[in-house]
Amino acid sequence: MNDWNTTLKDTIATESNTITLGEWTGFKTFTDPESEYTAAQNAIAIHDHSYRTHLEITGKDRTDWLNNFITNRIKTLNTGDGVYTFSLDLKGRIQFDANILLQADRILLDLDHRHVDHAIKHLEKYIIVEDVTINPPPEDHKRITLIGPKAADALVPLGLTNASAYPLWQNATLDIDGHTITIFRHDLFGSTPAAFDIIAPTAIATTLWNRFLNDENAAPAGYLTMETLRIENAIPAPFTELSDLVTPAETDQLDRAVSFSKGCYLGQEITERMRSRGSVAKKLTLLRIESTTEIQPDNLPTPGNLPTIGTELFASDDADKAAGTITSTCHSPAHNAQIALAYLRTAHTEPGTKLTLPNPASTPASSSTAASPVATTLSATTLPRPQHD
């Protein structure tokens, strides 16, 4: 076990809650979800975000070339700026999402590590005569997220004294103990509280993790806490909400990920047509899951017994055809309820719409042995999309 993994293991209270995404294995929780969530909302949560990585795009034509294959505008950006974007195929389907970070001599394309091979293959086929090189992720690098209202304060000792004023995707390169690190702000868990990622070689990442933990305001946070923040903010994630089965308009992220004034790019015609005509068959929607009766507490699923991904939802006036499908679920402290993200047919996405779904707490055994009857179905109410900076 390397120093990084040893460091994380020494931080955690139990080893029984690991989660694996592709080649990354991390922890669902470090202490308990409630404490971790409170740290993110009120102070600083520290997260191992190493399931993200980056490609380095170099060459004098890099900016003009890449601008043709992403949905957001980068040609007018300056060094230190950035955007969130999608990369599409000819049919306007999402191939991957990314944060684009402009640096003096390169562009960093920050993405889920499981997309690396596909992203390189997708982009390299469009390099014809341009002076562009796509470099794979650097070896032996880690990713630390600091999230919370005091996260910017923790960066001051590193020499980043103005992080509190950073707009989204602004990035800086620093030298720490002879190692080059990149720090940038992003909204992968929502724009509030502020989140900063630190891209660093493993040796200095281990040092920084321990240094941050010594901050009296900081606490480590696992994957489930970050998922809760993401779902509460209705942020789609790779593979659960973002895939080649959906288009940008269906993700409800056009204002965040797409420029409609930048001109042509791969998949632009279909994206613009769907926006201008409003012809979207489905849309990503936030839901609050409720009981269909007043019987408590057996009606509702517990945090460990949430509706599973792929659970279908139904409208009362169309019980024969699913209104949509759940893609992510969590227990939300902000809503004091179970919530979910789901792709719903557009007709059912208006806030306040009532839907039903099977209750995972309802089994033949639970129905016959529970002190109170267990409802076989749950109600779900669509919520307004959270506002972001």
C-alpha cells in the first residue's frame, strides 16, 4: 500500500466501507455522513477526488482546435480561466464532460478517469494537420478537494491568498516544496459551498492531506457525502446521468455547459435545434421521495435502503408507461428526506408533479412482520432546479 493509501487508511475509522470506480478505490465515509456533511456546509471537508484526472493538450493550435470539439467557448479565455463543457459526437450525444483549464503553455482537460481512453480516441481522430498533442494523465498524481465556506482560507498558507475571490474554473499553478501543483475552483458538487481541487504529485499530495487535516476547521469526507452534495444541487455525473444516450439539452445544463454564440462545433446543429425548438423528450429532474400514507416510520426507505438506480416512476394518469427512471439517490439533510435525480419525460418535469415508484422497504417479509403496514409504493414530487452561481 503506497503512502497515499496508507495516509487515507490512517484517517478512517473503519475499513469496511470502500467503493470502487474503475481503477480507483476509496472510502464511502471517513467518520459519519452527518458530520462530514456539516463540515462541508459550515467549515471545510477534505475529499480524495482521485477518481478525476486530466489530459494535457499542447501545441500552438491547441485552443482553436479544441474549441471545435467542445460545447463551450474557450477561444476568448485568458490564461488562468476555464469552463465546464461537454464533448459530443456528430449526433449531438454526450461523449464525456470536462472542466477545461487554460494555462500558459497547455490546456488541462479535467475528466473522470474512466473516460480517459475514450476521450483520447474521440479527440485524436480530429487532429489532421494541426499542431496539437494530447498527452495522457501524468503518472503518480492525486486529487484533493477542499469544499466549504472556509476552504479558501486553507489555501492561503500555500501562497494562494485570493482564492476566496476566484470565479468558477479559475486556476493557478504553484510550486510547493519543489513540486508543481494546480488549484482550481469548480462546481462538480454545486457552486455553493465553494469547492477547490488540488492536482498534485502523490508525494506532496500526501503532505497536503495531512496538513489540511491539522486545520481545526477541517474534516475528511467520503464519496457518499460528495454524492449527497452533488444530487442536492442536481449536478449530473458521468455514467449515471451523462452518457452517449443523452444530449446536452436533456441534462438541463445548457447554461452551465453550452455556449450558443461561439459558432460551429461537433454536434452543434442538433444541440441548437433542440434548444430553439424546445424539442426535448426527457429532462434530468430533482425529486423528493415521500410516503403515500401517513404511516411512519416503516413507509420510507432508510438511507441504506434507497430506491435503486433504474427504478421506474409512473404518473397517475398514465400507469402503463413509465414517466422516467431514477439515476441517483441519497438521503438529503437539506431536504430532510430521500431525494433522487431522474430522467423524466418532459411532460412530467414541472415542479410539484406527483409520481409513484415501488417502495424498496416493502417486501413480503416486511409486510407480514412490521408493526405497521408497509406501503408498497412511494410518492415522488418534482422539485425546482437548484440555482447556481
